[in-house]
Amino acid sequence: MIALDKATRVVDVLLRSGKEYVCILYLHDEVPEDKIRETLASFVGVIEQLPPKKSAVKRQWRKREIYYIDILEIKGRQVLFRVGCQAGTYIRKLCTDAAAKMGIKGHMQELVRTKVAHFTDEQWVNLHTLKDAYETWKEGDDSQLREIILPMEEAVNHLPKIWLADQAIDSVCHGAFLSVPGIVRLNSGIEANDTVALMSLKGELVGIGKAKMNSQNMLRQEKGLAVGNTRIFMERGTYPKYRKDE
């Protein structure tokens, strides 16, 4: 995934989102198929991982969640599986740990990331397609390029959303916390400390912040801070300032 201009700041949200991979685990010895399936299934849930010696993070034990492991094929010593996991999970360490639990050694032979948040490999665009779209754009037809370059709002489709009143947007863009009166509507199921996307009524991304209360309280209360620690994406002045007496 490549982000352009202001959208580069939204990539951090995607990096912290869940991932899916298709992986080949190569076992160094023969293992019965039922034992392979049982072992991999035992890693679903919250696990503890010690990152590999060669890694970009401090090497200390940490907890990560494995959402699912689906074995797609077992062929000899090769195990092809799909895994959904929390961001920051090391799949190569998952492979070596799984092999060790089987009483043997093993390693990750191949790995392909197939999903980040709500983006899947079906949305991938190769460089040849991008080059063709660029050449078509130079000839005056931007339709192919528009299918490839998505608006920034697409990057937050997986986040719960809160829609702001027009008069609340500029103050939020200037650093104010979003208060309850500035909310027009919102998704249900929001909990305190959830990451939420703040949207205009036109569907524009205003910012991304942390909920200070759950969605029920946002609906019931007449005042109070609803969202703070907001990262702003909309330019100041996009919506007019409103005075208190307006």
C-alpha cells in the first residue's frame, strides 16, 4: 500500500490493524497430520511471543492474539495455512514455535500478506497496471487512475465513525476536543478508548481520535468530552468558524 500527501499520516492506523497472511511452514521431520492440525489449532487465542533475534523491536516477551489459523493443505513436510493475527505478530516465530511444540524443528518457507484491516489482496495493483493507467491519464482519460488511487476516507472504513455538525468541525481542526453537542450521529458499539474516525456530514475525514465515553453515553448525555487525542486530517478553514451566539 502506498499513501500520498496527507494520507501518509493515516497509514499508522493501518499498521496497528489486524493482518492476514498465507504461509508455508516447512517441517524438518515427518509429523502425523492430526498432530500438525492439533498443534496449529492450539495457537489460536492470546499467545506469548519472543521476537526473533533479527527484528525491528526490543527482544522481550509480549502477548499477541491469533484470530484464526486455517490449514489449506498439507503436502509432505510443507504445511500451507492462512492466519489472521494482531499487528506485531511474527509469523516466522509462530512457525518455529509450532514446530518446537511438535518436538521438531521447522521454519517459515514462504509468506504473503493477504489482508490489512479491510484491504485484501484482491485490491492489489501491479506496477504494469499502474503504468498503463498513468499513460492513459496523460492522454486525458483518468478513469483507470481513479480506480487505483483511492480517497483517504477508504483507509478508515474499518473504524467506527462519528459524524460532526458543521459548526463543530473548525474548532476540532484547531485542536479542541469533540464535545457531545457537536455530534450529529455515530456508530453503535463504540467503547471508551476505541479509535474512532471523525467525519463530516459529506463523508469527509476530519480526524482520528480516542473515544472518551461509549456510544450510549454520547447519545444520552447533553454535554461532556466525547473524543480527544485527535489527529487532524482536514485543513483548517475548510468549514467556517461559528460564534457561540450563532
